[in-house]
Amino acid sequence: MSAEEANRALLVEDIVAGYLPGVNILNGCSLRAADEEIVVVVGPNGAGKSTLIKAIFGLLRITSGRVMLDGFDITNSPPHEVTRRGMSYVPQVDNVFPSLTIAENLEMGGIVNPSASAGRAEEMCVLFPRLGERTGQRAGTLSGGERQMLAMARALMSDPAVLLLDEPSAGLAPAAVGEVFDTVSRINEEGVTIVMIEQNARRALALADRGYVLESGKNRFDGPGESLLSDPKVAELYLGGAAAH
């Protein structure tokens, strides 16, 4: 990676982290996402995928290694500071305020970086027209797919350069899963770098510029998404069948 790329990318180097002192979930995990890439992280349950996202965003303390965003070291920075630096995070669950309306949820998404969110609500209603049609509806009455759309829209209110997504298709009906992946592509086309943890590994890797396979908190495989899809070892161990051709 060139110095110019490093200054424009999310760079995660050899991070070690866990939830309890002395018990590490991540054991030297690395990742890079160049400007406007879609990067996907897959692997078996317990591999450390969600832990990785939380550590990157400052929700979990890193004991060694570093996280660089746009040339700045953000290792162990608090989430509000990470957001101001240009990165947003959509957790897998509890990612909207159910008692608030769509409009109020969007407003909450701009609180950390209000200067960036001016006029963003209108842009979100264009990007997510179904939400724009019902801004006064309470989030708790939305379908699972619609909630996921709102969660992404709320995260985009701060105008991030990088968006972290944790299992965005989890628990959704097949039609909603397709819509989520289409939305991820549209967000990326708007110039946002995407780093996504995803259980639907085949579909996610097909979308990815770059993919990572984690196992026991370490990188097991990495490379272009299509290369990982066509790798027989990756397919046998992690994709549940034959490699794509």
C-alpha cells in the first residue's frame, strides 16, 4: 500500500482485543479498505468478526496494534470522536430508536456532527424514498428491512467517508436481504467506503472489492472478493460447498 493510499484508507494493523482482561478475541487481526471500496469480512461464528468492527469503532479497547483513518491514528478513540473523524457504525441489533419517528431518528444521527448533517435528511429521503414517504412514522412500526434502511440512513447523517455494517441482512426475509445489498451498492456509489460483516458470505463476497476470512481472531484468507469465491479451500471451509466459477 502506497503512502497516498494509506492516507485515504481505513487501515487496521495487527490489533489484539477482547472483552475480559487477558482473554483476547482478536489475535493480531488486520484489514485495509481503500477509498470507495466495499470490504467484506466473513468467517465462522465466534471468529471475532463483530468484535473487529467494535474495536475499530472504539467500542472495545485495543490492547495492541493500531487503527488509522484518513491518515489519523484513531486507536481507542471514543466513538463520538471516530464519528467526527468520518466513520459511522450500524450495529446488528438495537440500531434505531423505536419510539422516535423516522425524521427524529435521522435528526439523532446528525447530533455528533451537526455541521455535516445540514440538509442531509433531504438527501437521505432521496436515497431511501420509502423512508421519505413516511417521515412521521415511528421506527418501531417499520418492518425489519425498513428498520435496516433507517439504521443506515441515520448512520449516513454525519456524512461519513467510511461506513461499518455489522450483519445488515441478519434475520431479514429474502426480499429484504436483496434490498439491503442493493442499498449497500448505492451507498458505495455515492462515494462511501463500506466495511461489512456479513453472514451471507457468498452474496457479500460477490459484491466486495476485497474480502477477509477470519478464524479464531486472525486473518485466514484475504484477497479480491471474486478470488475468495473461486478458492476451493475457502468454499469448502466457509462457504458450505463448491467454489464459484
